[in-house]
Amino acid sequence: MASIGILSVSDGRPGVHAGIARFVADSEDTIVGALEAAGHTVTRGSRAICTNAQAVSEARRLAAASPDLTIVNIPVWAFPHFTVLVASETPGHLLLLSTLDPAYPGMVGMLAAGGALDQVGRRHARAWGDARDPAVTAAVGRHAAAAGALRTLRGSTFGRIGGRPMGMYTAVANPDQWMAMFGIDVEEIDQWELVRRAERVDDGRARAGREWLEHHAAGVHYDGDRLTPELLERQIRCYHALRELVDDWHLDFLGVKAQPELTDNFCTMDVAEAFLNDPYDWEGPKDPIVCSTEADMDGALTMQILRSLSGTPVLFADVRHYHEDLDVWDLCNSGEHATWFAARSDEAVENLARVHLYPEEFYFPAGGAAVHHLAAPGTFTFARLTRRGGRYRLQTMLGELVQFEDDENERLMRASTYVWPHAFAKLAAGPDEILGRYGANHIHAVPGDYAAELRTVCDLAGIEFDPLGDTA
């Protein structure tokens, strides 16, 4: 849940304010009660604002609490410049909220204040209605969740390990633009640092990880060449090296290039990337750490937003193939695909029971384990930040992950690269729309419907919302 600040504005005429002060206070009490009942933390102003000086001082006091979202409550006709002054002192995301009481012209006050903010170029959102109405509370909650997701980005650091992979323009973003739009810094880290640290990981720690995987996975299919116990331990060492880099460089999320230097000469990063994104590893429960394969910056940024909204790991895959006869997409890619998606269980062993570690195929001569599983079915939100002419847009789709009978699942997975993880998706958009205008080869998803929250993220961040298919 979100941290929300609220300030109420009133009429600047002392006599009028005295007559409506109780109504303004009661409206704020109602809003705060509804938001707290929904689980949000609310910080309130000390009084209703009816002078310029109060607008500035109250806004500065509230801004010091760093709420995810600041609400300006406008239940009456309130002088619009009070809201403009509040906005000038609150750098975060702003929501104007008005009641619809015919006895008091709060709607008029909100429209006047909103128009003033438009004129001065201050981005904001608006909501209206009785705060006790669950629909209104839910709308405010969506704004708070979206603002919280964007606020989480500010001051964070992305670690880009290795640079651009295989000529992929869509995997590289402009650090200047990230800082200007999202407040994210980018640390450039050479892959040699990963190799160097991996070789220093304690032998017992690497062995314990390998034995845990051998015990809990559905199968570890050693072949004596592309997958050996030594290679699997090397992949586990890479995982611990990445965790060490996260701690030492204070990284909030990251991406690893891998191809071709590591995949040709050291090992693949599939095990490391999968378990970074998982809510557990062989040493116990942990928070997922967003890590994109192929050092995909906009992919990782999309995942970080989705993770903040959903609280779950985030799917990363290629849009690999469309099975026209079944109207189903095979979302499949070596690299980051958390094992959590195999069953979406809180218990690691339930997910690992559906996971096989197979030898990597010819794409990666250095070898290592590919993390093979089929994502469990359910309703999902699919999304990806892409750029058109340097401007960001968020392309979204709703859809379902599906499974078929075992024989059919096997047939479909073997039609592409079997040893990699797969997710069979039925998407709201058709193949002509997706293949005709989707702006990347990678796609990301979380369980549930977050279309409304993502639309609000775009509104708050000044990003084009670009739904495909029947996305709300």
C-alpha cells in the first residue's frame, strides 16, 4: 500500500471560510478514513488552507514526509491559487479530489485549480465523488499505487553489466533520459568483474547450491559436456557474484549482457538470472531482484514498474512464435524466467518440482544449464516500455497463460527451443497488430489485471499509453 499526503483547501474570504470550515474538515476525515481502511498510510495537513502563507507552509511540511502521492482535497469553492502554491512546494505526484455535493461547489473549485495547473504546466490527476464509494477509493488507490511505483524509481540505480548485446538497439536506453524522466542512475560494469568475483565464491557455497538444485528440481540432466556439475557450480558462483555486485555497488536492479563473451567462453547466466528474479534461492527466502537478460534496460525498467505494482516476480521472454492453429504465442527465451512461474507457489519446492535443468544448446558453446519449465496458467498483464522517435510509450496487453494436455505441451515446446522456459499465451491483441506495431522482441508480464494502474503510471509520468487489443 501507498504513503499518501492530504491537504484541504478552502475559500480565501475569512467570513466564508468560517462558515464552511466544518464541512471541509468533515470531508477530509471521510477521505482519510476510507484510505486508511484500504490499508494506505495517510499524513494530514494541520489545518485547511485559506491563505497564501498557509498553502506554502503546509505544503512544505507535507513534502518533508515524502509521500508517494499528495492529494489536494477541494470539497468547496477554494481559491485556485492555493492549489497552485501547494503544487509548487510538493515535487511528487499530485491528485486533485473533489466531492460532488450540490450544496457546495467543490467541482467548480477543482476545475478552476486544475485549469490553473494546466496553464503553469504542472502535471496532475483528478478524481471526484464520495470517498466512501469503493469505486472512488479504488481510483485513488490506483493513483497512489502508480505514484508509488514511479517514486520507487527515483534515486534508484541500475547496473548495466556488459553493454549492448548483439546489436540490439531496443536493449539500450539513454542514461540522461532515464535520469530526467525517472530519476534513475546507471552504473556501467564490465563483465570481467562478474568473472573475477565468481571465481572467488566459496567452494562449499557453490556445492550447496548445486546439491539443492539436484535434490529439488524435477531433473538435472548432466551430459558430461555442455552440462556438468562443475559448470552448474560455475553458474551458481555467478549468481553469488551478482548478489555481491548488487550489495557493493548498491544496485536496485540490473541487466547482464552475457552474449557472446560469457556464453562463448565462461557459462550462461540462465541460472543466475532466474534465481535473482525468484523470491527464494538455495539459501532461503529473499526479495526478488529484477535482472534482465541481454542487459535489456527498458525491459528491466518495465519489470521494475510491474514488480512495484504487483509485488510478484515479473516474466521476461521473447515473443518467439505464434501457433496460428491454436491462436497461442510461445513466449520463450534463454535467460531470465523465474522458476516461480512454474507453479506460482510461495514454496520453492513446489515450483522446482516442475523445473528441469538441461544442457544448453549450440547457441552457447560455453555451456551450462538452461532452466526449463512451462509457466502455470492464469490471467496476466503484458507490458513493455518502448520508444518511438526517442519518446517513451508503454505498450500493454491483457491475456491468459494457458496449458494443454501433456503431449500437446511437449509438441509445442519442441517446435522451438525445448530446453528454455516457455509460456503459452493467448493475447487480447491479434497477430497482425502485435507483429505490425509492437516495438520490441522482449515482453514482460505479471499475474492479474494492472491495465488501469499502468495507464495511470503513464498519465503521471508523461508517457504515451499504447494499449494493444482490448486492454482497458
